[in-house]
Amino acid sequence: MKRLANISGHKAVKIFCKFGYQVARRTGSHIILKHPEKPPLVIPDHKEVAPSLLRTQILRAGLTIKEFVEHK
């Protein structure tokens, strides 16, 4: 399995946008992403996002970790 370590919040948002998500708003240090057919995602805008949190958001988006990492 590919590693999810060392991915910043900003980079994660860019990757999710490639899959049809759009930035809806920003609340403090969190970026809320919306998709017309999938659940919304909340990504912290930190230097490094915890791999467990990122894994959860990837699965909520209906993606595999491999798909996500390949768009890195």
C-alpha cells in the first residue's frame, strides 16, 4: 500500500479537486470541500495531515488510497 505520510492539507485539497470536489468555504484552519454526489469533506490546512484522518476522508470520498496517491 502507498504511504499517506507527509501530505499537507493544501496538497490534499488539490488532489480531491481533481476528483470533482470544490472548495465550499474555509473555517479557521479547516477547508470544507463539496461534491454534488458525494458527502462533504473537512480537511485541516496544516503542514502535514495525520494519515489516519486523511485515510478516513479518502474512503468517505469513495476513493481508494491507491487512486489518491497516484494523483499526488
